[in-house]
Amino acid sequence: MKDKPLHELERIISDKTSGSTDLVLKLNKWVKKHSGDSPLVNEMIKRVEKELKSFAVIDNYLKNIKRINSKKDLIAIQNFTNDFEEKLKEKYYHLFLNVRKEISNTNTVLTISNSKTLREVFTLWGNEEKNLKVIIAESRPNYEGRLLAKALLKNKLNVELITDAMLSLFIPKADAVIIGADKILANGNVINKIGSLSGAILCKYYKKPFYVLVTKDKRGGIDLPQFINFPTTPPSLESSVEMETQLTVRTHPVRLQGFPGSVFIVVAKHKGILSNEAVITSPIE
């Protein structure tokens, strides 16, 4: 009887294209569906901790679920899962309000990968600024950027999709680069999709503003070395290389990348700003 829900759970865990917030929303729907089975929820916690604990928003979510589920309080866990999505929407709205002044003179932005946070903020922004243009790097090898592009196009935004190798051509044309993050460490280091560091360094070179948009539930974890890569399952040849002939291709199994806040030159209001739903702003001056 439990094979089906565990199979559904494994599909969530093995999802390599969704951002951490999208993943936690999928987990929340799973918990909502199976909240009456406390042992099954415990098994979910065990499996997800093993595979996805490095994502701060998921780690914080699991702590809450573990605390509530330990009391075997069905009403409490149902209330938590029902409120979770609404509270998340409120966070995005407050995040947008907090950054609107900072980005008011920005008409063309560039980003990479797929981010629920950016999807929501860009949509709110596009509703107010009809001339907003979003340039998205497709984020190989799993092409997460294409998912963000499709979502923003559906929401009537002006979108241009580029390859990762074109960052150096398009960052000079953008007013700013804005990314999300999977985790912000206590020392200001940022954990996000591979390629984020390249964008930050190019912004420094071209003297462009670089912003990391996060809600406070992305904060967590011990300090790590300034540069660190997080391995993941290597992508298949088909998802990595588009070619008609079959060749032997060696892929590098890296999905996430850590880099120091100091690469931005300035991390404005870092400590105070993380206590609210806000943004780490890092303008290059």
C-alpha cells in the first residue's frame, strides 16, 4: 500500500530541474496528502534529509514537519501544510516590496537557472513595469532556465533565452543580474546553481549590479570554504549534448556551487536584511 506514495516521493527527490522552493512545495503537497500516516511521514523525513538537506528551505521545512509529526497531531500538521503555500506567497510579495526601490531603474535583467522566488518576483514586477525584459541563461546540462522562460512567457513577460556561453555577451546589455539562492550561509557565502559565480565575476568586470534575492528561510548551514561544488547524479548524454551522432562524452556531475559574498565587492545590509523577507543587494560600484 505504501509503494505508491514512496514512488511519488522518489520522483520528487530525484527532480534535478526544480529549484529548492519548487521542491519544498512538492513535498508539502505530498505531506498534505499523507498527513494521516505518521510512520510514512517519518520515512519521508528520513529519505529527504539524506538527499536534499543541503537546501536550506527544505531543511527548515523538515524541522517543522518533524516537530509536529512527533506529537502525532493530525490537525496541527494539516493546518501547517494548508498555511504553508499562502505564507510563501506573502513572503514573495514582501520581498518584492522590499526590493522595488532598489531595482526601480532596471528595465533589462539577466538571470540563470529556474527559481520559484524569481518567477514570483519577476511576475509581480512585470505587472507594474510593462517594459521589463528578462534574459535567461538556459542552465545546462538540465536546462532549468528553459523552465523559467516558459513560466514567465505564460505570465506575459518579455523573455529572451540564451546559452550559458553567451553570458559575457549579454551581461553588458543588461541593467543588472539577479539570481535566487538555495542557501545563504552565516558568513555571507551563497549556494546556488553552477554558473552563478561566473555571472558574479562578469558583473564585477563589467561594473554591473548583481543581486541575490532570498527569503529568510534560505538562511542556514555552517560556514563552508569560499568555493565549493556540490556533486549530483551525472546527466544523461541525451540531456547534456544535442547531436545526431553518438559520441562518448564525459560530463561533470556538479549541480550547485558555493561562492563568497566578497566576490560582489559590497554586500549591503547583510546581517540586518536577513532578519526580514528581503534581499541581499550587492551593487558593483
